[in-house]
Amino acid sequence: MTITFKARVLLELGAELISSDAVALYELIKNGVDAGSKALVVSIQVVLQPSALRALEEEYGEEFPDFNPDEFLKNVSSKVDSLAPHEARSVFMARLGRPKTSFAALDALREACFEGNMIRIVDFGHGMTKAELQSCYLTVGTPMRLHQRNNAIAGSARKKAKVPLGEKGIGRLAAMRLGHYVDVISSVSGESHSSRLVLDWRPVFADPDLDASALDFKPHRHAPKKVKAAGTELIIRDLQSDWTPDKLTMLSQTDLAKLADPFKDSLSSQFLELKYQGDDFIIEGFPSHLLRHADASCDIEYRIKDAKGKPTEPRLTVTTHYSFYGRDETLIHEGAHLRDIVSHSVKGRTQKFKEQNRLPDSDEVVAALRTLGPFSARFHWFNRGRFKQNNAKMWVDSLEGFTRRWSGGLLVYRDGFRVYPYGSSSDDWLDLDRKALAASAYKLNRAQIIGYLRITSEDNPALHDQTNREGFRDTPEKEALRRLLRQAIIADCRTFLEKVDRENKVLDAAGFSEVDTRIASNQQAALDSLRGMRVRVPEESDTINAVMEQLAEVQDAWERAKQALKAHDSEIERYIHLAGVGLMVELIAHELARSTDEALLLLGNKKTAGSAAQLDVLKSQLLTVNRRVRVLDQLSIPGRQRKYVHAIPELVQTMAEFYEAKAARHGISIRVKSEGRSAFKHRVEKGQILQILDNLLSNSVYWLDRRLDRNVKPYIEIAVDSSRRCITVIDNGPGIPETTGERVFDAFYTTKSEDGRGLGLFIARRLAGDNDINLSLVPPAGGVHHGFELHFTGE
């Protein structure tokens, strides 16, 4: 049995599936571009807005016994769009005639609107013959463009054809979103006549039971060609939405100006000519010169091939240029670190989900690093707050409007043309705003970002558009792209900007002391001068005394400010210590729960009492619980811990024992080596040293579990050198790339994607400094740091 379907299916693919007039226009414009047209003209004429027609239909929808034609014509005339061409308005009113009844009046009004309101889209491409209109244009889902695309991609380097923008064969149905009557007139070079095809969709909208087979659209020979040029003219009537100057302004700024990649050519979208009510409507170019005022920019490159086109290990390179402060940073992610970036499922994945919304598994996303294909992105960040404070005139005169029109995230361009809706104000597919709102100063929110993401059909074949043209289909490659971009923007770029801001805004202890000295010195000099003046000019004693009192008040205010700053610093230190405790307690609680569960399971087994092996296992579990409770006990001392002299090797052994069970589960061996003969003691806060060691060991276990080489047995080596007074923690995991280096100690910087907080090593270094310990990376080997060194200084 053959499949049959109702004609309304075509409406779903056209009028219903297309989300906006802008997307509908873009689909029709893409058809012209694919036809080889170097220029397109879109003309819009509306004599009576559709909303006004609907209002008149409601007003005159019933038969009026005392219908007055003159009042009707006056009413209609008052609603006619004053911007419509004079001739079009005259023809429109003439078509109304002088109807005798309200029903006749509405019939005449509808016919006048049908003729007077229209959208014309003209391209100058290769056109279509009568046969092509029949075989291709009337074939829904025709694979013609798909074959062209595949052939273009498969072509040799010397004979690369232009890759078509469309491939589904349903873009022409987008015209139904704009109007329910479509007139297609097309001509090709070498033929004397043009061909015409009329698509009247109004019966389909009126009758949902109409079979598709009942539609009898046939192209026919049209009028002789006046010129030899080829091309296609699309005339859309029975318009469904209003078209006003405000709508056209918004459409041109937010959509039409962004159709072609403006970052390559600021006039890239000027191939499109827009006319409204007979007059030219300007599509503004991209003012690229304003980008030089950006506070910072970020370049993102993803490559899976070398310069010669040979496959290489996937690599993500993120370069941030903070031009306002003249600082740059380049980070490179590859190997296990890159895999880990994309291996984390997004938050909320464990919640109940619908099958159609199912996200790719992490293993699939990791594998997609190979099939995603290379891409490049660049964005510029404008610090709105700084401009408003320091250069309000420039902000109001130019930058405010510029960022409002062009911001919204990354505009996505494939083969030079935009992929909707990415980069629009309503789309936040990277969740940048949610992250920005949780950060200080709302840094890197989409309202302050102007930039692009570039892909190609050839290099990124797995990034397919959805049928509704609203973004890419949900595939592992799309999720890999999303996670890579979030790492680059949120973890790499944003944390670098915040780091530079802190370095330039925080007054260090030396600077603070210098300011304090200068204030005290200058105040004393001012007081001495005032006392001398009071002796020389006694009649001004009262005024001088008042000035001296004001100086004293300034000094009091400065002293209060110093106390507030000290209290603030103390609070920060306290919160940092508490955060460190919290991170460690979270880990201990997890491990403690696992140990107690296993111990209780053994106790509940009746065979345990009579089995020596089971009793040994139970003893081992209880010893593990005991070790974890002992570590937890070190963190539960009320108030601020005090420093005492401790034997450092004993603390190392405590943490090594603490991690034995966890390491064993992951097949990791922990080795503790002691070097030197002298006693190794140091005055420290015991709980804080345990926190530092915990963070280092936790990181080692995490990355060893994600190593690429599974043939080598993983290990962690802790070397305690009493003669050098240092501890070295290394492992044979992927290590820390030399390009990342010291960034691992920055607050909130992480490559653990959704699982990472970026606080562990930051807090560990702060705690180390409080205990006269230098925490640093071990020297790199082969471009990678494989561990950390704790060097105890002082006593």
C-alpha cells in the first residue's frame, strides 16, 4: 500500500515549521544565492496592513441593513497605509468601487488587498525551465541540492564547486509563512519565453481534509522575455503579517545585515537590495572599526589536521588578548585534558527526560572530537560598566547602539552564510548568561560579546540544520562543539580576564603601606605649615584651627578605612579556609559513606562470623573508616587552628593511607619514598597540610582515571626529602601542559568542565603560603608538568 498524506502536511513544512518572517525570507534568499545570483532584490508593498484588514472583516462581518458605502470607503481610506505609493493607493481604492452590501464590500476589500499587498523577491541566477519547475520546484524534498553539495565537497582541490546553502528541498515552502499565494516566474538563458508556476495555497488552509493529490499545480509557458537575462521572480500575495518601517528596521539590523559573514567583509550583505513601499530601505553595513574599542578579544581554534592536511591529535587553542591592560595568554588543550573537557554530561542529565530530548552519551561526545571537524571563532568583549564610567560620551554616541545591534553571543556562519538562530538576543545555546550572572561584574554576558563561529560544509558535515532551521540537530558533534566553546569562553577567557582585573585593582601590602606613610608624612607637613601660618597671621587663627580640625577628621577617616580593609582581608582569608575545608569534607564524606556501606553489608552477611576471610575484609573496612574519621577529626577543631611542630612524614603517611582504598578501586598504586636522614619537622596547622595533600592526591586520582595510555599501570609517587625539606607528588597521568602552567593555581580556572570548581589548587597555594611553604609545579618534561612540589621554608 502506498503512503498517502493530506495537503496540510505541506503547511506544516512551510507556514508552521518556519518560526519567523526573518527565517522565511532567509530561506528564499538562500534559494537565490544557490541559483548563482550575485544580487537579490526584495520589494515589499503594503497598501492596507493585514491587521487592518482583519479589523475591517470583524467590523463588517455581518450583513448591515443600513450599510452606507460612503462611510465604508471613508473608513477604509483612513486605514490605508500613508507610506504606500500614491498610484498603488489610487488603484486600491478604485478596486473597491461602490459596494451595495457589507458582504460585497468585504469581497472587494479582500480582492483589493490581494492585488495591492505583495512581497517580490527577484534573483538573477540561472533560472528554471518549465521542465525544471515541474521536476524540481514541485518536488518536495528534491535531492538536487543535496547531490550538488555532495559533489562539490567531493570535488578535487582544483575543481572545487560552490557548496549550496540548502539541501533539504523544502526551503521554497517557506513562502507560505509570508503569504498564501505564490507566483513563480523564471527564465533561463537561450529561451525566448519565461515559465510560470502559480501556487495557490488558500484552499489548503481552508480545508484541512484536502488530499495532497487534489493539488494540481502545473507550470506553463509565460510571456516572451523582454531581456536575455536569466533569473527568477517570486511574487507572494495574501500576506499574513504587517510590514512596517519599524519591523523592517529591526529586521534589517538583527537579521538581514547578518546574513553573510560581516567579519570577513563589512559590506558582505550588500548583495541584498531591500525596497519598502517603492523606496530603498538601507541595510547598514558592519562598522568593524568600532571593534578596536573592545576591552578584550578571544580567538578559538580547533584543529584535527596539520598544515598539510594530515590527521593529527585534536587540539583546542584559546588565545585571549586583554588589550585594555596589554596582557595576552594562550592555552592549548589536547590529549586527556581535551577528552575530559567534553566527557562531562551537562547538569540535569540525571533527571527524567523525554526520548526526543536525549543528550549524547559522554563516550559518544569524546569520539566526536574526530568527526566534529575544525572550526574557528573570535569574539570581542566590551566592558559596558567601564565605558559608562570613563567614556560615557563614546558609549552613548556609538558603542551602545553598536553592541545592542550586534551582540548576543557568537554568530554562526557556515560557508560564509548564517546559521539561525545562533547569536540572536533570544538564543543562549552556550548558557553564557547563566554563568555570567553567577560571576562578578556580570563578565562575558552575551550583551557585551560581539563575535562569530565559522564552520564549513566540507569540514563539519555532522553539523546539520534542523528541519525548522532553528540550529543544529542534537548530535554528539554538536554537544562536543558546545562543550569546547564553553571551556574556551567560560573557563579560559573569563578567568584570565578576572585574574588580570584582580592584579590591577587589588592594592598589595607594600602599596598600602606606602600610601599610609605618604598620608602620615603629608599630614604632618601640612600641620607644621598651618602652625607656622597661625604664628605669622594671628588674625586668621580661627580659620587655620578649623582647617587643622578637618585634617584631623581626614586622618580619623583614613584610620577607620585601614581597619575596615584589614577586617575585609581577614574575612576573605577565613572564607578561603572554610572553602578549603568544605572541599575536603565533601570528599571525605563520600569516601566515608562508601566505606560504612561496605562494612554494613559485610556485617549483614551471616557468613561473615564464620569466615576468616570475610572477617579480614571487615577489619580492613573498619580500618579504612577509622583513617577517614581521623582525618575528619583534624578539620573539626573549633575556631582557628593553631600551628604546632609536626613530623611532616607522618602527615604524608596519614594521607597516603587515607587514599589507599580509593586508589585501589581505580587500580592505582601509591608509593611513599623517604630521602635524607635528618628529622623533617615544621610548624604548621595540621589540618591545612592535610587539605593541601588531599587536593594534590585527589587531582592525581582524577586524571589517572582519565589517562589515555591504559597499557601502563598508574601510580602516584610521594617523595619526602628531609634534607631538602620538600615533598614531591608526581604521577604518570596526562600531567599539566606547559602552556597552562601556573594557570592551575588561579581561582575558578579548571579543565574539569562541569565537575570542576577551580578552587582546589588556588586554596592549596594560599594555605601553603600561610604555613611558610612554597607550592609549585615540578619542572616540565616533554612539555608537561607531572606533579607538584611543596618546599618548606623558615624554621
